[in-house]
Amino acid sequence: MPAVPALQALLPEEVAALAGVPLPDARRLVSCIHKQGRLPERCPATVRRVSLDAVRAAGALPTLELVERQASAVDPFVKYAFRAADSNEIESVRIPLEKPGRFSVCVSSQVGCALACAFCATGKMGLLRNLEAWEIVEQLRLVRAELPEGTRVHGVVFQGMGEPLANLENVLAAIRVFSEPSAHAIDRRNMTVCTAGLSAGIRRLAREQPDVRIGLSIGDVRFGRREALMPIERAHSLEEVLEALAEHTRATRNAPMWAYTMLAGQNDDDDAAAALATRLLAFAEATGVRPRLSLIPWNQVEGAAFERSSEETLSRFRARLRERGVGTIVRYSGGGDVAAACGQLARTPASGLVGRGSLRKPQTVRDGHDDSAPLDTPQSSAP
């Protein structure tokens, strides 16, 4: 963290207070910071020279080093690797949306992850540290700077490396900057925070950012089965997490996303489908809002002893859910050939972990029951 505040993490009101400058000047300079990545060398006609000098003296503009850019050869996903000043590296993903010219950016919130979900490459890293708010913001700014002319960042998913709710102060600060009209002007309703299940964070998100959507990684709903896949179950049971999620849903009226990673022989049989349907319908009855259920075919990660559910098994699983009145989407995880797909983000050469994804072309499969679920959100250490 720089000795002085990083300007990328501050709102115009905070910049104005920090530097003692008028708010209109602060807004214009914040716009320069996020559009150009720097303060102007020469004072714009619309900004007082004394304000520019004061802001430059009051804050710093650190950045991340782009060390790798990998464009998928089979779909329009692009993975970025950034290096921080302490040499730690993180990954982000540029996601194409259905409407041409619009992208979402999947950002990391931590270097590594402490939750150790068995099916996730990031979870194999362990937690090295939290990212500062400016480091989260800078990922999006650097990706945005490379967008083709006439295109824009439409949304953000906090679903890269790390558990966002374990770094909630900095995630909330980044959300405020992303939605600030002078910065990135992204609608909060187009932001999703994904979690493996931290109840206090879910409740706080509802209080402070009720427009931001939430996604929960399920793993398995059967007693004892979820713990084997997601050790967080020992500290935060699914019952406890769903209670917090129900409070979030009642307060915000936003349908949560339930992300279910399909693992052959683990959580893809008829019993698992029946248990999942029962739990989802009970949640819907209790809250009056039905979750959006996203099934995610597992993307292979070296060192994880799982297999991807077959197409036949996946179809059968969906049919069993449909029989009980539960609609799903099958999420396409893009960028599998460059390890940018769900669960594959990791930057730890010593571990020897390399994600290997499917090279199938994009295909999103829907039921008729759930037309509102997202198509293109990648999974990492959270859902």
C-alpha cells in the first residue's frame, strides 16, 4: 500500500476532502484518473491549477503490471495476469456478453484463497493476502483501457481469485468506485459478489449495497457431502448460510444465484438432484423469491481428483430437477483453453497446478423456468 492514499480507491467527495479542493474539480480529476490512468500533465481548462497540484500532492497513483494476456482461441474470453508491487500475481477475465460491444470483468479480491474448495485451483494456493481496494479497481481499469473503440464494461463479477466477503471492506470500496459516475459508471444491478458462504458478509452486503447481486456456491446440499467439497461448511453450515441469504433476499428482493459445480460420481446423481430441488423450493417458499440455479460442468484442474459429469448425466440431472419444477441454466465457462474458465484461476508456479478446460465452443442451455439467470459469469474460488 502506498504511503499516501491511492486515488483510484477514492470517490470525488473523498478526493475533495483529502486535497482541500472544490468538488467539481475533484470529479473532473477522478474522471481523468479512471479514463487515462493518470492525472493530466497540463491543467485542463475546466480545472483550477491549484486543485490539480493539490490532488497530485495528496494522493498516489500506483498501478499493477500486466505480465500476461491470453486470448482464448475458441471463444472471445481474455485472461489477464497482473503483478503487484510485492511480486504477488493475480488473474482477471474479460467476459463477452450477449449484446455485442458489452463486456463484464471478473476481478480478484485476494491473492489466493483460504477456503480450499476441493474443485478450485485458487483454493489450492492458500491465502497470501487481501487485495487493497485500488488493486481491485485497477484490474478493471486496465482491462477497460484495452477495449475496442465503441465497446464498454457493462458489469463486474467479484468471482476471480479469493473469497470477496473475506475482504469485504475493500470490496465495498471498489463497488463504490465502480458505480461512481465520474469513475466507471457501472450500474450496481450489473455487479455480482460471489461467495462460498460467509453469513455476516451476506447480511452486511444487503445493508450497504442492496442493489448488488449475490451468488452462492452450493457444492452439495446433503449432510456431510458439502463439507467434503467445501471445508467452509465446518465453520458456516449451509443452513446458517441459507438463513443469511434468505435475509438478504427478503431485504433486497433480488433473486440470488445458486452455483452448482457438477462433479462426476460426487454430486450428480438422482438423490443429489432431489435434495437440491427440495432445498431450493423451500428457500423460494420462505422468501417468495426463487433462486436462479446455474449448473457448472467442472473444468479440470491438475491435482484435483475429480471428473467432469458426462453430457448424459447432466441432462438426466436437469430432467430430475425439471420434474420437481426447478429450472436451470448450464453455464458455459469460456476461456478453458487458457485456464480462464470456472475454477481455474491460479498464479502459483511452485504448486504445479495448471487448469485444463474444455475446448468446446460456447453453448448455453436453458430450461423454460429461468430466463433471467446470467450466462457468462466465470467461477473461481467462490461459485
